Amino acid sequence: MRSQRRSSKPGGTAIKLPVDLSDPKAWPTAVEETERLLGPVEILINNAAIVAPLGPTQKLQPDDVQAALTINVAAVTVLTSLVLPGMLTGGWGRIVNISSGIAEHPAAMIGGNVYAATKAALEAHTINLAAELDDTGITVNAYRPGAVDTAMQAWIRSQSPDAIGHALHDRFVSSHASGELLSAEASAAPLLQRLTASESGRIWSVSDPLEPWNRRTATGL
């Protein structure tokens, strides 16, 4: 948080603050409590998302679509708006929205129409906000983390192939069985190395090569 930006020493204060992002009333409370305990937020990584609903578009239910839009798009936008005053006052901030490769290749995940739409919206939000905050000291970027071994992946594998589509189910089962999924740590490492950069409005990917300034930062040179 705030003190860590100005110090290269390891350590700091960590808190765990469970929040139900499906409840818009919880969003301001979460920010208020965080700032009360730790001070103004200087780094915001919007990582929470749901992949449901999955399956044929003609079987979608309105409540399920609304839930995905609320968590994947609305929560990100509003939480960002709530931490911006402190960042603007301090003249520094880093906002990263965790996207997905599906935003670049939407047709690659048939059965994930709503998820694809929310990630595309997230990247549009990122680029627009970056332009709005140009020259403020606050950067806004999106990050495509790759295929990561998460609870979301496990949830997809646990679904009925008849419900979400056999091709989609088989794809996630085979990628897990092949051992190609990244660990959370491996996926996060390139992102952490980019947070010192001043570039904004970028769509980063876990597979992108680091620029020279990133490599120097990562190695302490």
C-alpha cells in the first residue's frame, strides 16, 4: 500500500478483508475500511471475476448475465472511482485490471459469450480511463495472465459437459491434464515487475517480453 511505494525494503502490513463484490453496497465499505486501516490506496489490482454463466447463449438467464456484468465490470469501475480521489491527491497510482486472452480471441471460447463480453468491456474501460488520467501520475493498464491453475479453472472442469458444451469442457480438462497451466506466482511475477513503469493504456500479456527498464528493476540494477 502507501508506504511500500517509497521503500525498496521487503515487508509491510497485510490485511484480509472479505467482500461480496456481487453486492454494490459493499464496495464503498471495503474501500473505506481499507483506507482506515492502511491509508490511501496507491495500487489497485482488480482481479476478482466470475466465468459463469457458461453454455449456449439461447439458454442464458437474465439474472446470471447481470451477475457477471456486476462483478466483472461494474465492481471494477466503481471501486476504481472510489480510490481515485486519494491517488489524485497524492499524484501517484497504479491501476491494473486483470483481463483474459479471450478479449483478443473471443471466438476461441465458445460457450463463454458473457465472459468474453465482460473482458472486452474491461479492456475498453482501461484504455479510456488511461486517457482520462494522462499526466496525473496514475497509470491504468490491463493484464492478460494466461492459463492459470485457479479455482475458476477447477470449477469449469467440474461442470457437466452437457450443460456448458463438450468442446469447452474438454478443452479445460485437457489443458489441466497436460500440465500447461501456470501457477499463480508464475503468472503474477511479470506483472509485479511492470508496476514501476510509467506507461499507461497498455494491454499487457504474461508472455510479453519485458522491456529493458523492467529487467533492470527486476534484477535490482
